[in-house]
Amino acid sequence: MLYGTEVHKALEDYVRDGTELPKFYQKYRPMVDSLASIPGVKYLEHKMALNLALKPCDFDSEDYWVRGIVDFMVVGGDGTAFIVDYKTGSAKYPDPKQLKLMALMTFAHFPEVELIKAGLLFVAHDVFMPEEYRREDIKFLWDVFKWDLERLNMAADTDSWPANPTPLCRWCPVVTCEFHKE
């Protein structure tokens, strides 16, 4: 069983510092080497945040509205950025929403970026699921989150937070939830 934070840290240290990958993670070297060879400025576990006006703000700012941490990003000098989100679980039900959100934050934080080539990298399964985003599609990308944002706003307005069962319930820290599984 891979532990996400352990894998992320090992891959980050390998790319940033050249720290040797632990024996068990050596098999990921070809994937990570191909990412590390992309020319440009590399950002590892890079924190980004936006305020309610969708403007960049500090990750720890009191007025942040949304924030996230991109696992691996390269910003090239040609207006292209590359974003990779490492996944340690199954590739059976990939959800690229996280990539879309990281792309939106990247467009806000890096105004020179016009194109983002992104992907979910399922390291344990050697599977890469690519996505591509263009600056001109920002409105469409935000629309992907419209329903979720409306649901969150309604929950906040009514202070009603109904339990929502998902495949991730067994990792949820809310052990009092009816859907929590050991």
C-alpha cells in the first residue's frame, strides 16, 4: 500500500534535491525523470490561493477563498506550463477537477501562461491521464465548479451540512459520520 504523503515527499526530494529514491520507489524513476527533464522553472508542492475576486493572494491570507497545492509544475518561457498531480490509488475513477482548479490558479498566478498541459499520474499503475487548458477557456473552467459552489453556498446559508457518502469515507477524519468506515 502506497502512502500518498510519503510518495509525494520522495518524488519532491528526488526532483528538487537529487535525493535518491527509496528502493521501493525506484520503479517510478523513469516517469519522474521525464517530468524533471521538461525545460522551465520547476515548482514542487507549490502553494497557490485566490480570493473571492479570483485574484492571487497568499496561501495563508485571511481573505483566501480557494487554495491548493500543485504536486509538480513547470512554467516554461514560451507561455506553456505543465502540471502533474501524483495519485497513489487506482486509476479506475479519475477526476480531473483538481487539475482544472490548479490550472485556474496557475492562470491567475502566472499571467504569462497561455497553455497548460496537465495530467493525473497514477504512479503505482504507470498511467497518465492528460488534460489541456487554454487561458481563453477560463470562464468555461470555472463553470465546471458552478454546481458545487452553489451547493456549498446553500449549505453555508442554511448551516446544513448533510453527510455525503463517497469511496473516500474510510479515510475521512469524521468518525461520527454514519458513512465512516473503518
